[in-house]
Amino acid sequence: MTDYAARRTMMVDTQIRPSDVTRFPIIDAMLRVPREAFVPARLREAAYLGGNLDLGGGRVMLEPRTLAKMLDALDIEGDDLVLDIGPMHGYSSAVIARMAEAVIGLEEDPALVEEAQRTLVENGADNVVMVAGRLAEGAPEHGPYDVIVLEGAVEHLPEAITDQLKEGGRIACLFAEGPLGVVRIGYRIDGRMNWRYAFNAGAPVLPGFERRAAFTL
């Protein structure tokens, strides 16, 4: 029988801590949330490997290092409302739920939303609500948000997403630039976005966040 708890500890010790992620809430969440429960059964043996986990259809579960470093840079507080865009089966939302007051997880496939919600409830993440809708439109009916996290890369970030941030809110976004993407943290200050570099990482572009084609006559 696979000892997933031991694999979680090894993931934290070999992938998270060496990436200079030391905040206790992040370490604790990643030690407690069973990553293997949030992937299809066929991928459970690969759940704790480094690198993005290919879930099919051009979608991935972000590698543990990338998610942990995003959360470290966002400094999520216990009274924050968080929008998690593209959590697939719900792992990232379950991790964030241990730090935030409430999480809205957004996916496009209603069947996936239903499955993720069931898995979240089964694993004690009762402060997460999964909703169905276009990723690139966000979930404005539940906002505005203190924090927004995108579980994949973007070539183009619609204002519809950043407009859902509260004043003083922040967003973690992996911009697909060059051979390796760049994670930046954006802060909404006086109604405008201010960005700062966080670290390099890579992931496939989320649906709806592709670069817009230039209009030509």
C-alpha cells in the first residue's frame, strides 16, 4: 500500500523548502492536503513528482514548487476571499482554503466542478465553493476578491479578471514569455494594476487567456 503521507513529507522537504518557501501555513497545508485525492486514479502514483502533472486536454496541475511560491508571494490572510481560476480537480483550492476565509474555485466543465466539489467536501475543505463558467470571465458575482490565483499561464490577461480585485487586492499570474514563463504579483492600487517580478516558472496557457490576434485589414 502506497504511503502517501510519506510522499507528502518528501515533496515538502525536497521541492518546497529548498525553494525558500518557509511560511508555516503553506508548509502545513501541503503536508495535510492529500494531493493524490485530487487527480484521476490513473495518476495517483505520479501525484507527488516534481514538474507539472499532465491532466490531459492541455491542462495541468501546477508543480508543487510553483503553487507554493505563488502562495508565498501572495501572503494570504485568514480573512481573505480568494478566486482560484482553473483548479481542475480542486487541489490548489483545498490548499488555499487552509489559509483563507473562503475560496471560489472556477472551472468551465460543470461535471468537473461537481466532481471537484465532492472531493473537496470529502477532504474537509468546506470553505470552498466550486462554480462553472468561462475562466477568462472570472466569477464577478462572488467578488470582489482579496486575492486571485491563476492555475496556469496566460498570454493575455483580460481586464475582466483584474477588475474583480478589491482595492489593495493582489493576483498571482504566470505570464507565458519566452522559453520560461514569469510569475508576477499584481497589486490593485488606486484602481490601477502595479506588477512586480516574483520568479520564473512554466505551464500551458489556460483556455481563454491566449494572445489576441492582431486585427488587420
